[in-house]
Amino acid sequence: MNAGRRWVAAGVALAVLVAVAVVLVVRHLDGPGCGGDEARVGASEVPRVFEAPPAAGRLGRLAGALDRMPFGRVVGAVGYDYGQWLTVGALPGRLAAWTKGNAVVGFLGADLRPRWGLRQAQLQHAWDADATHFFELELAKDRPLQVSSYSLADGRRLWCASVGEVPTRYADPLGTAALPGGDLLVLADAPGPAGTLSRIRGDDGSARWTRTLTGIDRGDFLGDLGDGVGVAGGRPSYELGDADVPAPSGPALRGFDEATGRPGWAWGDGLEVHVVGVSAGRLLLEQADGTALRLVALDRRGRQVWTTPAPAGTNADVALAGGMLVLRTDRGLEGIDPTTGRRAWRTPYPSVGHGTGGQLFPYGFALDAQPMIDAHHLLLGTTTALRTLDTRTGRLRSYALPIDGINTSFWPYQLTVAGSLLVVATNIGAVAVRRAD
């Protein structure tokens, strides 16, 4: 997780002297003062979102269309009138669901029934999870970042910790990374152009170590490269090439030892870089290159493995899916082999017509927000259909959604896959499908 902001170049690695100091800025908190703005609520206090799907009306048309697709059987639905009223997040064995105007986030089981909930304060939050825990980051304006760990099974709060010395905002260095063994890496803001990097024990929320780390640009990414190497840095993809956001004055990325927090390699001095993801220990990047983009792969030591110009017409919409870098260009989708940087396939966009004005992707579409429906197929929510993209070959299959004149009624704004469930949220309602075995 990179703080829920997405809920993730030619050059030579440079040896840069970076000021790093060990500081005591993680405080383990106990009692009602910790997370006082949030409260666990029982299943009976969580509003029921999904009901039996109707047979008629616009929601009935949507449910009928999904029932005819090969993904599974419709098991629930909810109607509303635009406004992206419902948001659904995927968790291990759970769905997190929340609606506009309701302060309770519900955690739903595979039967769509609430198991427990969290009552939220009117503050910005970011979330992450591992196989058994839900991590909530509270971004208050008047106190440092607060991290709470909850049991996914029943919502018991296990611990809470305050990280850093200053408040962390959404645009500040911010991120989490769950490590093998249960510990959690947390990146928060720090005074000046720096971040507070902490490794927190998964069992009790105490800090193994905390350091102030510079040389991480906007601190958009925090991740585990394997073999005890972590990396922090970069910026959001939408800031690449943005003249209003200055390029970093130092390195864009910083490697570090996860056991001690000691800084390691630095890479990308003065470069504008976004981290797309990690594949087999390789850090995959997109880098602003004048008015164009480059793709780059680094190894665990921060050494460049390959770099290549992105295809002409590529915007910043790049995702790592099914072991392939998938790019959206002016003319189609392209797959780049992350081990070599070579193009594996190119797929032209299908034509769309009636009811879309020729627009294929809904407003706000992003490749890295589309879920994998299985190990090799990315599920795309387009204006006229749900489409599966075989990430190995680039083959597209189409499954038609209802068309409503020139309106955007059935355009999906969110697709969520969690365990056995698929939820398709459109402008007029959401439908839940129990996936076929």
C-alpha cells in the first residue's frame, strides 16, 4: 500500500552522502486516548449494503447482464443515483464497504453480511492489510501520524502507535509495507525535505528502529525488494512532467536495510520517477524524459538493469499486472516484459459507438486500479463492456454491459475482486457476483 493514494530512466546510481539520524519518534500508545476518533462497532451497527438483486429497472438490467457473463452468479445488489455513493475495498477474505454520508466502514464476509465495522472521524485516512491484520493510518492536522492494527477476523484493536514528530498530510511522504514475519514498515512526514521511516513490531506496535531519511523525493512509494532490502521515494505518476512540481534536488529513490534502517544506495539524482511496482526483486519505474516517458528496471542494489523509451503516445497510466508491464497509449494497450524491457504484445483498442460518444474508458479510469480476475487476466471496466486482458498475449475478450442512450448510467467506476467475490460499481448501482470455481 502506498497510503491509499493509489488504494505502489536513464542514469547511474550515485553515491550521495545523506543525513540520516536515529530518532525516537515512534510512541506506543495504550488506552482510550489511542485512536479515540475511531471505534469498533459490532455487526448489528453496520448498515447492510447489498440486498437481493431486483428483476427489473436499471439495476435489474445490470444484474441480468452480469449474470450472463462467465464470472459467476449474482448474489447481491444496491441501487443509487450517481455520485459514486458506494466504495468497496478488497481485503484478504473480506470486503471493506463504505457509503457517502455514513461514518461507519463495514467489513463484510463472503456472504456480504457485516462482520464488524469502524466508526470514522472526519479525517483523512489511509489503509493497508496483510493476511490477518487491517492497518489504519489517521492523518490528523494537529498531531503526528497514528497507526492502528486490527484483527481482520473480529475487529479487535491490537495496538496503536504514533509515528513522527509532525502531522502527515496526504501529499507528504506516506506509505506502509507489510514484511514477512508480520512487521510493518511505515513512512511518515518529517521536518524539512525528509521522511520518518519506522519498522514497527507486528505483535505489539513497538518500534524496532526509527530513522529520518532524506533523498526520497516526494516519498510516494515504500516497498520490500526482498533479501532484506527496502526502498522509499518517487512521486505520483500524475506529477511526472508537471511544471508546477519541481524536480527533486537530490536522489529520487533510496534503498535501505530493513533489519536496521541504515540507508544504502541512492538513485536518480534530479530525476522525476514514479514506482510502478516490484517484480522478482526488480524495481520497475516510469521516468519523465522531457515531454515523453521512459521505463526503467533496477535491481536490489539500485543498479540499472534496462531502460527503454515508452511507446509513442504513452500517458502515465502504467501498471504491473500478471507479471507484465501494461501500458495505455493513444492507440492501444501494450505489454512490456519486465525482465528485458522488450515489447511482448500490442493490442489496438476495440471500437465503441452508440451511447459512448466514442469513449472507451470511463472518466477517472486507471490501469493500476483494475483488478486481476485470475493469475493471468486483468479485468477492465470500459464504457460498453467488462473486458478481460490476457497479460501474457494481449488478447481482449468483451462482455457487454447495458447501454442507456448517450448517458453514463452503466459506466463502471470501480471493479473489486476479493476472494470469491467480484463487485462491479456503476453510476446507478453496484452488483456483487460470487465467482465460479
